[in-house]
Amino acid sequence: MIKKLQLPLQTLNLTAGFMVWVLISSLMPFIKEDISIPPDRLALVTAIPVVLGSVLRIPLGYYANVVGARLVFLASFIILLFPVFYLSRASTMTDLIIGGLFLGVGGAVFSVGVTSLPKYYPKERHGFVNGIYGVGNLGTAITTFSAPILATQFGWSKTVTMYLGLLLVFIVLNFLFGDRKETKVRTPIIDQIKGVYKNEKLWFFSLFYFITFGSFVAFTVYLPNFLVANFGLEKVDAGMRTAGFIAVATFFRPVGGWLADRFQPLFLLIGTFTVYTAAAILLAFSPSIGLYTVGSLAIGISAGVGNGVIFKLVPSYFNKQAGIVNGIVSMMGGLGGFFPPIMLSAIYSITGQYSIGFMLLSQVALASLVLVVWLYYQNRLEMASEVFNSTGQGILVTDVAGRITAVNPAFTTLTGFTEDEVLGQRPNVLKSGRQSAEYYREMWSELKGKGMWQGEIWNKRKNGEDYLQWLHISAVKDETGEDIRYVGTFSDITGKRKTGN
């Protein structure tokens, strides 16, 4: 029973953590009425919670494996009591920065669930399960929508105080219903980092999540104040529109995970970054509120799908190091939400517009698109290489001049010749002398005319032993129909011939 509760419990944990994480950005239109904050520091104050919320994802993801999700969530919510209480008494910008920094623990809990929950489900459901867990992103929408309404009625300070009760509820829930018997993984963190930091896919996935989750976080902390300042919307209206963006991005996260369980994840990321690039270009032209809404929602959809797809990819490539890799990738996503608001504010203070910033975001998304396409085709080449090297039949490839350019391990097993010994040689190094010259002329005539030849042929191993092959040769042609290489596959049928005789 306890195991069945982990997905809903941990999803609610993430919801609560994210509700606390975005308190400052959601209430900023109210806070700045009481606390003097220079315009050039506004983005810094709202982005500060992202810093610790990003960096702490690595140790929290690691310790979720070592001690289990129950203890990590418990400790996180207990720690959050202190910055929430401190912020409820804040009276200076320094107070907001200090409290906001430690408020980041609420965002750091993300790496706990994506590390813990795959232990309870088969691999083919990991994308959907992590997508469902990602619905906890709605916590940012709940706070963004409700906090301004509560602040209108009770003031922003009392609104922050209300979140202490929320944290106490989740401390109790995790104490009672967290899984005490969760499978633990105790590999030292340094050993795990050493095992993954040289893997290029770790850094590719980090970049992709930097864009997809980073844009989600950036728009969450950036939109409430931007919509008020740039379009003159009411604070509650801006909060509702931001909540709508969050809801769309969150809804499409499990959709992305579900799709990644059924289709090629990298192909889905190609579509994600194509949409993201186009939407960011649209926003760069400073459109009306209608087109701005379309562009923002397009980014929300692509960010949601991308988030779901990436956390299908991580456990697929890093099963044994999922905790530390989840932490690193999710940290980069959090940091992706830290820099854009600051960058946009800096560009605006210099140029008086946001266009350059959005165009820069579109170019980063375009670069990610190129990398995903490259990774997609690299994966296909790796798959072809795996098939080439693991097949039980001998394979040799020659150029049009008949010189051997590649052989597989089965070739060495069957013939005794190593790759180095035959590269650049002609296949006649294998000739047994049992076939006549006419036999080979007919073979090549058929190969040239039909593009393939197959049949029995006696060849010789390196040790001089003759053996009977079943040989199949195919011509590989270019787009003009010219032969560019020949591929021969063969198996030893000597024993079968003797049995047949």
C-alpha cells in the first residue's frame, strides 16, 4: 500500500515545494510597494531562489538514492520553515535576498522524485511516471494565481505566513506515508560523478533541460512583473495569465513523457526546439498582448513536452547513476531559469527593449535543435555499429576497387584474420584455390548486373584450413546508381555439408 502511495505523495511534495519556491516572484508587485527595490535589482531578487534551488538538486538527487525520498523530503520541508518565517518579517531588500536564497530548497526537491519514483515502475513507463511527477510544477501556478488574491485581502506578509501551515502538513504526510523500505543505492558521490562527467550525453541533456525547464522557470518568475510593467495589466490579472502559462507547460509534461514512452525521444526533442525557436523569434518582435500570449503559450507547450522527454532519456542512458545525473541535469534546468530574467533586465536597461534578449534565446534554442539532430543521427550510427559488431555472421566491406575497408569481430572468429591484417587487402587473401577463374567471373558479372550474388564458396582460414562458406554479396549504390562499396556476409556451413553428405 505504501509503495502505491509514492507517486501521488511525491507529486504533491513537489507541488508544495514549488508553491513555496515562487513566493517572492508571485508577490513581488505587492512587496515592492512596501520595500524599496531599485529597478535594476528587481530581476535579481526574483531570480535568487533559483540559485540554491538549482545547486542543491545534485546532493538531493544523490541522497534520495542513499537514504530514500522520505527522509530527504522531510528534511527539506523542515528547513523551509525557517526562510518562510524570515520572509514574513522581511523589511529590506537584503532580507528578501537572504530569505529567497534559502527558499530555493523548495525548488531543489525536484531531483528527489525523478530519482526515487523509477524504482517502483518498469522501464517502459518511466517517461510517463516522471511526467506525472512533473505535474507538481503546478505548485508554481497555484501560488502565482492564489498568492496575489490572498495578498489583496490579507497583505503579502500574512500570505507568506500561511505557507508555514502548508509545510507542517507535508512534514506530517511524509513522516506517516513515506516509504521507509525504499531501495537504497550507496555508491559514493565522487565515484558517481567520475563515472558520468566525461559522457557527452550528460552535458547535452543538461543543455536541453537548461532551455526547456529554464524557460519554464524564467517565465514563471518574469511574467507577473513584466505583464504589469509592459502591458499595464492589473496585478491579479497578470498572476492569472502567468498561472495559465504554468498550467499549460505542466499539463504537457506528462504528455511529453507519455509520447517518449511510445516514440523516439530525440525525434520529439527536434519538434520541441523547432517550436521554441519560432516562438522566441515571435516574442523578439515585441508583439501585441495577443501575439505575446500565443508566443508564450507555444513556449509553454514546447517546454512541457521537452521536460517530459528529457527525463525519459536520463534513466535510459544512466540507469546506475540516475541519482547524480538527475541532480546535474535538473540543476542546469534551474540555472536556466536564473539567467534569462537577469539578462532581459540588463538588456532592457541598456536598450530600452527586450527584443535582443528574446532573439538571443531563440538562437540558443536553434543551437540546441542542431545538437539534437546531430545526436539523433549519431545514435542511429551507433545502433548500426552495434549491429555490425554483434552479429554472428562474418561481414567484410570493400571499396569499388575491391580493397577491404572494414570487417566485424565475427569475421575474425570465422577466418582467424584480425582487422589490421586484412584492411587494404583484397578478398583473395581468403581464396582456397578450389574455384576456377570462370567461377569468379560469373560471380562478378551477376553482382554487377543484379546488384547482389549469393552461393556456396570454399575459402581458407589464416591457419590454412579450407572451409565452406555461404556467402552473400550486395552492391551499395549512390544516388546516381553507381556502385560505391560492396558488403559481403558469410557463415561457415562446412559442418552442414558434411552432415548432408
